[in-house]
Amino acid sequence: MLVVYGFTRVAVVVRRWFEISPQAVMEHGARVELRLLTPQEHRGSESAAQRTVIDEAFWRADLFNRLDRPADAFSAAHFHPFFDGDEPSERVWSPSLTADPWGWLAAQLDDVGARLEGAGLDPALAADDAEEIRAAVPAIVATARTFGPEDPMSRDEDFRLTKDAAERVRRMIALIPDGVEVDREYLRPWIEQV
């Protein structure tokens, strides 16, 4: 499930996420991405439906916890301050993020121009959106909290919200070296999703 807040040039994509590392460590929680809306040529009449393309990611926050840790620990919370094409930068860990994840997220979203600049993009891309995004920050953070790790979900509920990512989870499982113990029963819904 994706929740998208779309503005003029910037979109904020919020979702539940689940992943497994090559060490077979499972993480889940809220993922928040800042992306650019790609301008599209007008098509059809003045009343025709128009194409909306949410493409270039430039910043990501993963407000995650490890499944083997207390639910409110945010033990895997990190962010990616930029992307190289479609690939996120390395994980960046921040004590202020883990100390107050939702306050940290609100502060980050409050200045999208700085997030663009940190990603090597022109902060002017957010000029038309900055105030509207700032006004929407409480709603965006509230949405992210519904996907956060504090209220543990059952495996099946986690899967229901992340089944669209099953192929990516299978790719992650394939990266686990032989000999590393994997809880395949827990992962079964993602493995079997067609």
C-alpha cells in the first residue's frame, strides 16, 4: 500500500516496508520517500484525464525496527540523503532519528529545499511546493506513524501491506549466503506471492 501526497513538482510517498538483509535480519516499518513529479505533455481535451508520473527519488527515510528487537526501539532507523539514479546512497544513521523518529521526520520534511540541495539538485524545484508541503507535514507524519513499527503487526498483516514488494523480498532472500539460517516460514507469503 502506497499513500502519495502530490504537489506541483514534489511528491511524498509513504508506505509500510519489509525487508531482509544478507545476514537474515528482518526489518519493517515506515518508508518515506521524496520524489519528483515528472512534467507530462497535456493530452486530449481540457477535461481529459492527465498522466501523473512520480519518478525520480531524491531522499528516503526508513523508520524501521528489527523484528528481533523491542517494537519501539527503531533499531534499524536510517535515511538515504541522496540517490544515484535509481539507487539510494548508503544508509546514514542518526542518534536524533532514533531518539525522536517522528519529530526528526517532521523536521526533515519541513525543508524540502534542503533535501533537494543535499541530493545535489536545485532547491528551486520545491519553490512552488514548500509551503504546501510544510502545511501537510502533520498529516504526512501521521500517515507514516500508521505504518511505523511501534504497534507490532502479525506477519500476515505486514504481508498484506507489503505484498507489492514480494519480488524485491525474494531478491533479498537470494542474497543470503548458504549456511545462514533463514526463517522461511515467516517469509513464506512473500516467497509464494505471484
